[in-house]
Amino acid sequence: MRFTAETQGWRYSLTVLDDTIKRIAPQDRSFREKAKERLDQLTMPHWALGRLMDLSMDLAGATRSLRPPVDKRVVVVMAGDHGVVGEGVTLYPQEVTRQMVLNFLNGGAGINAIARVSGAQVIVVNMGIVGDLTELGEAITLGSLISQPVRSCTDNIAAGPAMSRGEAIQSIETGIDIAFKLGPSFDLFATGDMGIGNTTPSSAIVAAFTGASPAEVTGHGTGIDKETFSRKVSVVEKILATNNPDRSDGIDVLSKVGGFEIGGLAGLILGVAAMQKPVLIDGFISTAAALVAHRIAPDCADYMIASHRSVEQGHRVALDHLGKRPLLDLDLRLGEGTGAALAMPIVEAAVRILTEMATFEEASVSQAE
């Protein structure tokens, strides 16, 4: 994509990913410093609101504004199916992915309920779902569903690569494209996922990037029993041995052991960072995608906000690798963007602290001696 005036400054080119990477810059230190100067003078003991004030600085530096816009909010739920389901790594049948997409569009899922609390719109993206989606035509027309599948399902990563390198780039560039299409309408983004079996590729991605063992990064996903968990760990070990992903190359890791929705989320994160907007990262699958995006363009981490810490043990390893401290720790493990949507009011609170609290001078309050 190259910068023009037509679509929030972007149009297609032959180097969508490369051009996006070039536009991702670190946070602006001058706005961080200006925010800190004001925060230091607010009517409270120094830094009494702790990490909320840290977040205020992050938002100012990311958006290049002392009034960071966060009112227009969206949760982008990327959905995709996985060939590795055939290895018996999950309790749920593959058709649940398509069924849950319908549930999202009907407003009956966890993310719908929480998004209504947080004032966020939910947009679902079909990155590659098995089954007939003709019944979703009305949702596509209304804009609540974006259907841009790479293909219907990844290959079984226990037997070989999930996708070709070209398909991996396609999935990332689809996420970038969606970010810029939504950019004019939204200030604050959140990542969400749906895909039966997708904790298995996420475990492989986290192990590949961090060097942690499969046993350290594999969790119980949808609530599998001990026997299924042991099989899942063995499958992740087999995945890594079979594919030998190159941890220095984010696209290689994605193509060999990832998923279409994971690539889409990585692209969304990159696109949002290029627009200098904040993005709330949800749980384990979203953070695996964040690792892919970070390896491709490290500065994109300056625009990520870790919303919560999942009970999935691999999520903790991934967050530590990114150097991120989550805002919430509520034993969540649903995905869908639920933790990210829950954290949206906290982001708003951080902005209001910066913009609405009075300084000692403004309020005519005596400072500590």
C-alpha cells in the first residue's frame, strides 16, 4: 500500500507489507514527555494512579496527542479453521467455528455481551472457514462480516506446513487491508479470534519464537482432559520437529505452524501501528499473532496494549517475551476478544486522567512541601 488521499491515505501496490512496515515508527517521545509533565502536576500524590498513568503516557506517545482519541471502538474477530484438528487436540468438532461465527453475527456470544458494555462494535472476518457461508450474505452486506478467506482451512501442521509462504503473506496483507479500511471509523482497536484447534498452532508459534518447550507453552484450550493434554503436547513437539520454523523470520513461522486468522491478526496489528493508533491485544491466540507482528516489525509493540493475562500458560510466556504487563488478570480463557473489550474502559480512564483531572495550579490546591 502507498499513501494517497483516497482511502485514509492508502491504496494497493505490489509491496503492501513492505510499505506498511516502513510506516511503523516508535512512539513519539516528545508527546510522552509532555504527558508526563502534566501527569506530574495533577492533584494527587505523585503517580498515585500508578499504571493508569503509565498507560496515559503510552497513549499520548502512540497517538501523538495530549487528548488521545479512544471513543470509537472496534473488536475485530478473525476466524479460521485448522487441519491439525484431525490430530485430536480439541474436544469440539470443526463445524463449531462456522456455528460460532453465526453466533457472533446474531449478537449471542460472550464478545457481543462485553462489547455492548464497552461501547465497541464487533466485526467478524472470515479468513478461511470450512463449510457453507452463503447464509451469511446479509451480514456481509451490512458490514458486520468481512469475508476474505485465503482458503477454507490450513493444512495439518503435524504433517507439514500450514500454508505456503505466499498464503502467509496474503493473510497478513488481508489484516493490513482491513485495518486501513476500518481506520477512518475507529480510534481504538481490539483483536479477537475464533478457530477450533487454534491453541495448538499458537503453542507452536510461542515455542518457536521464545525457545520455550512445548510442555511450557501448551495449555488446556477448550478444557481438555489430562490424556488429551498429553497428546496435544506430543503433537506440538511433532509440529516443531516436522516444520523446523525459523524464529528469525516471522513469515516463516506463520507459514509453517500458524493459521490464517493468526496471520490476519498480525496484519491488523501492523496496520493499526502504521496508523499510529492503539490496539488492545486479547488472549493466547491474539498474543501469538502479536509475536508474529513483532518479529516482522518490532516497533509495532509500541502500539500494543496487553489487555489481560489468560490462564493459558503459554500466554504468560508470550507476554514476557514481548515485555508486556497485562491490565487485567481474571482467569479468562475464552478468546473472541473478550479480555480486550473488558479493558477498553480502563483505556478510557487513562485518557480521562490525562485530559480531565486538574493540576494543583488549575485547582488552586497546595502541593506537598
